[in-house]
Amino acid sequence: MVQPPSAPVTQPRGLRGDYSRAAADYTVAQNWEHYSQDEHAVWATLYARQLALLERYAAPEVVAGTRALGASPSHIPRFEQVNRVLSQATSWQIVAVPGLIPDQAFFDHLAHQRFPVTVWIRRRQELDYLVEPDVFHDFFGHVPLLTNAVFARFMQAYGQAGPRAMAIDGGLRMLSRLYWYMVEFGLIQTHAGLRVYGAGILSSKGETVYSVESREPQRLRFELTRVMRTDYRIDTFQHTYFVVESFEQLFHACYGTDFGPLYYRYGSQQPLAADAHLPEDSVLPGPMRAHPNTTVAKK
């Protein structure tokens, strides 16, 4: 039996997943046949409402990946079926885990093209907010982009960067911020405007709309060092989003940078606040809204 990791929450508490049957690498059997009708119904509710937002708010690569996976809108996916699609697309696979797993195990899975997906699903009263990732967050939010070769390669490189970050004081915190802002809460500029690709946004009805349409948060052009120095909040919608021009930009900026000097220079410093404004920031304009009395001409 392995020991469950500590929950990265503001109020420490036990994790929901069952770690008693986990292997040394924290993988478990999905046991798809054990899901109840109500659990499948929760999946169906979440899937339907988020799917309705994809065309308007999600990056084209997310939409394409969601279609390629062909997940059932009424049942929690069978991981072995999904892996046949991923294997052909990018050589990745998903592995079942009881929930949050230790950093070292997480990095190792990513480095070997395995993405850990939680097996349990949230309760009905948690449809709008959940502290721990469940199967819906992990699958709907993360897995579609694993069909994209560039983003999948970025995720593998991220896993490969983990051990070095863990060996340098402050390195893991900085690398975690990259994951938070670029994997969980990333935005991308497309020919059709600002779009969502971060898993934490895609699995949240409220933040999907907020991240693109609200005037409250600041949206900054992606700059690697700025991202890795910026703290984040887990108990509210984000105060800051970082916007990439393409997944190629994200991959090359990270893969072509030696993180070591960044860790040594900034790792022991206080992080920038989640809502910090710096003179050198490249701020994207907020969403434009027509005045209530303005008539928009049709073309």
C-alpha cells in the first residue's frame, strides 16, 4: 500500500480517492463497471453543459481533440478505448489514479507519455466547484489536447523537467506556476479572437465564460519568466490569465530555455502577486462590448 500525498489545498484535509489498492506508481484499475447510474448521470450533466460552450469559447485544437476522442455524452469514458485513439494520434495514453499523486510520480508519468486521470467523479452538489480533480476535470479538460502533437510534446517535456526542479530550492514552485497558468488556465489568441485551452477553465462553466468575456481579470501576453514568478489562487476565478499566440510558441519558449538559472535567480524570492501589475507587462485589451443604445449594422 502506498501513502496518499498531501492535498494542495488551503485547508489541509484527507483526499477523497481510495489509495489502498494503488500500485507503486499510483495507478489503479478504472473498474468502469463499478460506476453507478447516478455517477454516469453526473458525467452526462457536466459533459452536456461544457460541450455547449466549446464552439464559442474553446481553442480549435480543443474542439478537434474532443471530437477525435469520441467520448460518450452519457457515460464516463472507458480508458482503454480512449487509449486506442491517443496511441494512434500521439503515442500517449491515460492511466487511472485514485486522485492527486506525488510530484515525482506525476512527472514520471508525463515524461513517459502517460497522463494520470482520476477515477472518481464529483457529487451533484459539487457540479460548479471542486477542490480536487475528478475524472471529468482530468478527462474533459486535459485529454483532448493530448491528441495535438505540439501540446503533447510540451507535456512530455514538462514531465522531463520535473526532477531538476525538485532538486533546486524554489524550482518546483516555479515549475508548478507554469503548469497552473499554461496547462490549467491558459488562453490562446486565434484568428477568431481569444479562446480557452486550459483544463481548469474548460471544466468550469462559470470560468469558461468569465475568462473570455469578463473585464475584471487582466490578460497578459505570455512571457515565460513572468509566468513562473507569478503566484496563483485556487479558491477563486483567476485575477490574471496569460495568453499564448500558439502552442508552438509555448513549446519552443520552454524547451529552448534553461530553467536552472531562473530557479537560482528567483526561486528563493517572494513570488509576484496573482494580480500584480508590472510596467513591462504586455496587456491585452479587455473584451469589447457594444453600448446598450448602439445599433450594430449587419453586413
